[in-house]
Amino acid sequence: MQVLQFIGAAVGAGAVIIVTSLLWPRVTADPRPEPLTKVHDAVLETKAGQDLANTLGVSDETSIQPVSVSSLASSAVQNVVTSVSTQAQSAVTTHVLEVVVKQVEQLSPDEQEKFRQLICAPAE
């Protein structure tokens, strides 16, 4: 059983190294380290490696622009903040409306009618 775990870990680590060697120019503008360069070159000598590079969009390294990880993280954080803010506004609005409705329901029928007329009055 441990042999299978070792083989699985080795295959997984190999896959990570292969993908890292291919994606290096997308992640950083720094030169690829020598060990990754050797893996990269060996991978691209195979048909499967070339297909993987095409799939990942890194077959032509001269046109690759590195992705700014910090801008991606900043964008993700901004999206989360916007989403949370929108949900919080919706929750507060719903709560305020529920409180107003409860208060209106406690009014006498005449006062409820006056309230409806005030709310439903056409804008001048």
C-alpha cells in the first residue's frame, strides 16, 4: 500500500514540476531556473508536452505576458468586498422594511389609511 502512495506522490510531484516548467513565463518575468529549463526542454520534445503547452497557452513564449499575481489577488478581494457589501445592503433594507411594516400594522385603520395615502401620493 505504501508503495502505491509513493508512486502516486512521485507522479503528482512530476506533474507539478512539468506544469510549473511550462507556466513559468506566465507567473514571472524572471528567468526560468536551470532545473526547470531542463524539464521544460525535455517535456517539449514529446507530443504530449507540446499539446499540454498549447492547451496552457504557453507554446510561444515570446508573446507571453506574465500575469500579475498581486493584481489578480487585489481584483479577487475587490469582488468579494463588493459582493459582501451588496448582500449587506440587501439584508439591511429587508430588515428596515420588515420593521416599518410591523409598525404600520400596529397603527389604527385610519392611521394606516393616512400612511398609505402619504406613501402612495403622486410626486409633485
